[in-house]
Amino acid sequence: MFPSEKPSYIFKYFAVPGIGEATRLLLTAAKVNWVEENPEWPQEKPNQPFGRLPVLIEKGTGDGPDFVICESAAIERYVARKYGLMPSEPKEASRQEQLREQIFDIVNISYAAAKGAEGFKARFDELLAKLKEVLAMELKNNGSNGHFTGDKLTYIDIIIYSFFKFFIFNLKAYAPEYVDVVVGLATPDVVKLILAVKADPCLQSRVANDDQYFPFLA
Amino acid sequence: MTASAPPTYILHYFNVVGIIEPIRLLMLAAKADWTEVHPEWPQEKYSQPFGRMPVLIEKSTDGSPDFMLTESRTIERYLARKYGFIPTDLKHAARQEQLRDLQADVGILSNEVRLGAGDEAKERLNYLIGRLIEFHTEVLRENGDNGYFYGDKLSYIDMSLYGFFKLIFAHPPTSIPNYVADIKSRITPEIAKVIANVESHPLLREHIDSRPEFYPLFG
């Protein structure tokens, strides 16, 4: 029996966009076989390596054991690097990773900010303003061509796209007063990037119905 | 073509143990040419390239702009990759990064409890500390329980685990009685070996000695 040449994947997460959306898009862009499982929660919690989701399982080819990885950023970087979606130049890769962390600092602080914790609200506002500035500058420096690096889809394009997709969706539920300011981050260059991701031929199976997540595309 | 001179670095942060301990250790283990600068804060906040710290500046040697990086774990990975402290194999690298993210999550939660987060956060913290210890111990056993996470020498995660414990010991939540003593009692021999290796590493000794109140970490 010949071992399968390309690994296949099981992605475990909740059935929502969420922080797992970027990995779904990366797996789709990588053109690998993958399926999603939505574990019963919290029943399945003790069965996960760190008691949390997402978890990615790479099914072993041949007799090899499965490779299990958790922590959303580590999963994303693994898939992006393995399938050529991360820039190979180390400084450029680091710049993309840096922006991912800056974006997630905002997501993580939004929960405390939404509860009205004073220091957190000010910080949240500050980080949002900074992100708007950084996105505008970086996209302009790359030629306002709908991509963060070069002229094709890379890791951070997918991160930026999925950030707007899941964060606005989530904010509508727990902090609707912040939706407008996040929508305001979508300057023309950002919109161009989102449209470029949405139009990417290798992502169509996932993004075809995504208009509903982007109020600024209406 | 002439080889370019090795880079020099400037690291901006507060003069504390803090989250940049792994960055300091990576620079020392890499024998990098670096200095640490402690800007007046918050006065110098808006002159920082990103309005936040830490910032790593890699001085340019060819007239191009300096390379500047923020976000502590991005800085760590950049240096660890550059100086060979992360395995080049993608799976092994991902395993290390995953452990690092877990350490950082627990560190952030510990800080939230320190800042007043309530019982639910304390329970989660206690649970995650347990999982962290278990998981790291498992990986160490898989590597032969030799006091290293990968191969037989110092790598990124050895240094970051040391940095993680030092950080939470330096800034413990006072609302959890005996927090530090309790964690020390839960440390496995496998983990203790790693910490001992970091503490006795010739390139790291001087830095370890500069904070005698944290040596030995599990003393």
C-alpha cells in the first residue's frame, strides 16, 4: 500500500468564525484535504492537550503518528510556513507575525474593555487607533495593491481578512458600541485587501457567502 | 562579496525582570552585540516606533533603515530563528512555539489575577499551571529527560520556560496565598533539570547572578 503523499488535517474548533477562521482559510489556501470537527463542549475539554480549542491534527502519512498542535498562532504559522504562505525572508515574516500579535492584543483586550474596565477601555481605543495607522501605512508602502507583502496572497492578508470577519461579528454580540470604530478601520486600502482575499480563486469554497460579515462592503 | 558585519541590537524596555527575560537570554546565548535602553515612561511613549515596548532595533550596516520589531514573542522567534535556537524542522518548531504561547497565556492570566481578577480566573490559572507543568514534563520525557527540550543543548524553550517562571515569581498575585511556594512544590524533576541547565550555562551565568534574589529559581 502506498502511503498518502500529502497529509490531511482535522481542525477542531467551535462552529463560529472566531479565532479559528484564519486557520480555515490557510488550510483552504494550502489546498490540502481537511475537515472540521466541533467537539462537544465542555465535555471534550479534558481530551484536548491544553484543555482548549482550536486544535489541529495532521494525520500521519504511512505509519507515522498524528501530529497534534494547539495555540491558534502556532497552528497558523505552521500551516502558513509549510504551504508557502509565509514570506521566506525572515524580517518580512517577522513583520507579518508582529501585526498578527498586535491584532490579537486588540481582540484580547476587547473583553475587559467591553465590561467597562476603565484602564482597558482607554488602551483598547489607543490600540485600535494605532492599528488603523499601521494598516494604512503598510498597505500604502506596498503600493495599495490589495496585499500586505508583494503582489500575492500571504499569511497576513488572511489574518487581516479573518480579523474583520470574526471581530465585527463577535462585537455585535458583546460590545455593539464598538462595531462602528472597528468598521472605521476599513480604509479604502483595507477594503481593497479584503476584496482581493474574497476574490482569490483558491478561497472560494470558504468565502463565497462572506459579504454578510463586512458591513463596509454593502 | 564581503561578509557583512554582525548586527548590533538595541532593546527598549523597562528595567524589570518582565516579559523580556527570554529575549535577554536569547541575546546572551547568541553572543549578540546588544544594549538595553530604558526609556522614560510614559514620557517617551510617543517617540517609540509603535508607542509600546519592548522594541528591538537591529541597526542597519548598509545605510538602509534600521529594522524595528515589537511584540515580545515575535522578537523572540526572530532572534531564535536567526541564531539557530529554534529547530528548523517545522513540526519541532511548532511544538516549541505552542509551548511558548501556553507559557505566555498563563503569564498573562497570572498578571490579570495579580491585577484583581476573581475566583473564576484563579481557578483557570491553577488549572493551566497544572497543564503547563504536565505538558512540558511530557515533552522533556520524550526527549530523554536530559534537561533539554530539544536535542542535547539549550534551545528557545529552555530559555523561555526559565523566563516564564522568573516572571511569575517576580510579580506574583498577592491574592493567592503561597502562590510561589505552591508552584515550586509542583515542579517536576524533569523541569528542574532544565532550569538548572539554564542557570549554570556559561553565557547566562552573569545575567543570572545579577538578580541574586531569583537564584536559584526553585530554591
